Amino acid sequence: MTSFRETAQAAVSALQPQERLLGLDLGTKTIGLATSDLTRQIATPRETILRKKFTLDAQALIAFAQKENIGLLVLGLPLNMNGSEGPRAQATRAFARNLAKLTPLPLIYWDERLSTAAVERTMLEADLSRAKRSENVDKLAAAYILQSLLDALRG
């Protein structure tokens, strides 16, 4: 079985030099977006899409990807702590299957265990208000997921 890292290495090596990666943190109410820089070293939180219905969400993602010259979608896969897949991971895979029908962009999964918890902890330590935390958690979680992948590819 191919590991997350091997899949990511193969997908990134197929990209054109000017293409960037788009990290996605898929929630039930929002989708956090983060992009890599052109050197694929640094992930930057970008925006949060409020989820409406799949078609509108997909259109917003695809439009963002086209505008930002994205060559690879990196979707956080919410695994259980023991590595198994629960209902949230299954919903994420279903979203990815449906999205793949609408765009030729390749999509890979990256283990996102504890990403939101890590981001929440960092924001609490920074003493951000509840409103600021709520406003930023999804795009920061997307950046955390994407940065984790970028770091793994270097290590």
C-alpha cells in the first residue's frame, strides 16, 4: 500500500514549476484554503469558503484554483487516532470523488489528525478572541495540513 508521503512525492514531482499546491480543510460548515509558495516550501492561509451546497462549493474551489495557478489539491483526511476511517473521512472521500468529476486537477489526501486541535491551541496561546479564532481556524488548519505535507517532502 502506498503511503501518504509516497503519493504526495509522486503528485508534486508531476507539477509544472509555476504550479502551486492548494491545501483544503473540509468542514461541515466551511472549507479552509491555504496555498504553497512557488518554491513549495511555505503554506499560507488564504480564505474560508462558507459551505452552501456541493455545486456552489466546488465552483468556488475551482475558480480559486484557476486564479491561483494551482496544480494539485491537498485534502486533509480526518482519520481516527488509530488510523481508521470514520464517517468524517468517508464524507471527505465522497466530496473528493464528486469534485474529481468537475476538475482535471489531481487530488491527494494528507493525514490531518490533530490539525484543528493544534491550530486552536496556538490561537489560544496567542490570546485570540473566540470570534477571531472562529474566523481563522479553518484556513489556518488548511495551512497546517499543507505545511505538514511540504515539510514531509523535504524530510
